[in-house]
Amino acid sequence: MKARNAKKLDFEQKQEILKNKRCCFTCLKFGHQSKVCKSNVQCLLCNKRYWALMCPELPSNKMRVKTPDLVEKRDVSLSNHCAAKVFLQTLQVNIKAGGKTRRVRAFIDSGSQRLYLLKKTAHEMNLKFIEIKNIIHSVFGGSNLQKQDHRVYEITLQNGNSGFSFDIQVLDQPIICGKIPRINKGLRGKGVKREEYNSH
């Protein structure tokens, strides 16, 4: 196997040629195997006992050997990305304030430390704010901090079925979430459904 020709071959092809010609993987010579090779050759890249031409760390060898794994992982990643859908936990509740009642959809976010109400809903119900808070929001893992003024409202949150209620303070927010995806047929068959009403 000539060096200039070997450069055009990938790692597996080089190994296959040496195997077929019954050559040593260490010194590349015919007539013995690498486990009994007495040659003192040393790789210039990793200092192990083989020519640099056969080193797995050689950029061309490394790229050839690793490419299938990388492609497979990338395909799996893309597949997961395309197939993944997050369905938010929601429930219907009534909010009461200023003598008015409105049925809304509440989104349950177990990681949130505050409660929010759509600014549009507060405006439509003509709610009176009790104070304005300037809050620093930590987003993207805390690497980006944003200051924002929020109006604070006191409302009564009521379970529409049992009548259980309690008073809470909420902050106004222009947008709370994006469009809610449709429930696919597979989930409908398992009893998962989406109630049709405006989110607030």
C-alpha cells in the first residue's frame, strides 16, 4: 500500500487492504501480525505503535470514522425536534374583580414564581391597579436580564365547578403564550381534549 494512494482511502479501507494482504497493522509489512511485531515505529500524532497513516487521530481518518455516528445523532436530534410537542397544563377558572366576572383559561407553570394576567383582559374588565412594580426578569438561563414595569391587580380566583375561591395579586403581561396547538387524533382517542374558549 503506497502512501500517496493510502491518503485517498478512508480508515476502514486501509484496514481492509492490510487484512487482505496479510500485512501488519503496526509496521505495514507482510508476514506477521501486529501483536508479534517488533518494529519500533511511533506515531507522530499520538506516540502509539503504528504509522501516522493508520492513526485514528489523523484528521482524515477521524472524520471518516466518526461521520456515520455524527450523521445518525443529527438525524435523531432533528427527528426529536420535529416530533416534539409540548401540551401545557390548563384549566378553566373564573376571575372576579370590581363586581365583574370573567371565564378564563389558566396556564399552570410549576416553575413560575409569579401570577400573570393578560393586559388586554385587565383593560376589558376595567380593573384598577393597586401599584406598579419594576421587575427584573431572568431569561435564557439567567444570561439575559430584562427590566419591565407591571401593573399589579387584586382579583378573586374561583373554581368554576366547586365554587372554591381565594384572593390573589396578579401582574399584567401583554403576551403570556403563543397559539395553542390542536390535539391530534391519537390523543383524542385517549380522552385528551381541548376546550374552546378565549385564553386570558
